[in-house]
Amino acid sequence: MSTGKSTRIGLFVFDACEELDVAGPYEVLAWWARHLRTDTEVVTFSADGAGVRCAKGLRVVPDTSADELGPLHVLVYPGGQGTRVLLRDDEHLAWVRRMRASTPLMTSVCTGSLVYAAAGLLAGRPATTHWRAFEELAAIDPSVQQDQVARFVDDGDVVTSAGVSAGIDMALHLVARLDSVANARVVRRGIQYDPLPPV
């Protein structure tokens, strides 16, 4: 499905993925691609190209399948309860490792990092996840250097973020990293993301 764009970003979706883990980064990255970087393509995909039902019932119809996806520059892997099935799926973990070999930048939101850990991508590396999943992360790979404070952890070719809304922060960081801080600020203003706790 490659369209020849100079930068391709793929968001993987699966049954019981967390809605905002997908929609938050998608909003940031797609806004950037549409308004500031038209040489960038943002696509969604599932394992077989079929629609998925997210954790709270939202249905998502992806653009394509993993087999038809083509090469990516960035993979965004969300979290959600569905990760608990995938991190025990040897075939899926082999696919994650193949993606690691061919994709320059692997990113995760929330418990997507659990799958990365199960695939061996986080061994001995700093990473974060949802605040309630640190024990699970340690059980999967005790060598992971857990950062329980940061909203996201950039370790070069792997970027992990904390839970749910932290994926928005990570995506803005990706815009700054792939483009510029100035344009990340333009995106932030464009989507009017300026969180202040309501209580």
C-alpha cells in the first residue's frame, strides 16, 4: 500500500486496544501530515485488514492489513487489554521483531510496551507504560529500566509512553523530533491541546 511518501507512519489496531491510545497519536500525526508535512502519510492497519472493536466498544475500520502495509518509518503500537493476548502470541511477537528489523522508529503507548518487552525489544533499556502495568512489565522482562515518572521515554530507535493520554504527548514529541519544535507547537495549538486538570 506504499504511496511513495517520504515518511510513512503506521498505527497498529487490534481488538480491545485502548481508543485514545490510537486516536490521540493519530490526531496529532495526521494533523501534522495534513497541514504541515504533506510528504508524510499516516495509516492505520490491523493484522488482517479487518475492522476491530476497541476496549470500550468503538469500532475502527483500518486502512490496510499488515501484509499489505509496505515499509514504515514509524510504528505506533497502542495499549489496551488486547495486549495481554498478543504478548503471548508467538507468531505476533515474531512479526513485532520483523518490524523492529525493518522500521527505524518503534513507538508504543500505554501497555503496548508489554508486547515490545515480550518480543525482546526493551531488554536492558529504559521504558515506561501505564502506571498500573509496571509489575507486569517487570514480570515479562526484569531487565527493563522502568521510568515510572516520565510521560514518555525516548531511547533513540524505541519510544515508549505512559498510559492513554500520554500518547498525545509522545506524538507531539515525535513531531518535534521528525520536524521541529516550532511545528510541534503549531500542531499543539491546532488541536487545542493545553491540558489543565479539571479538579
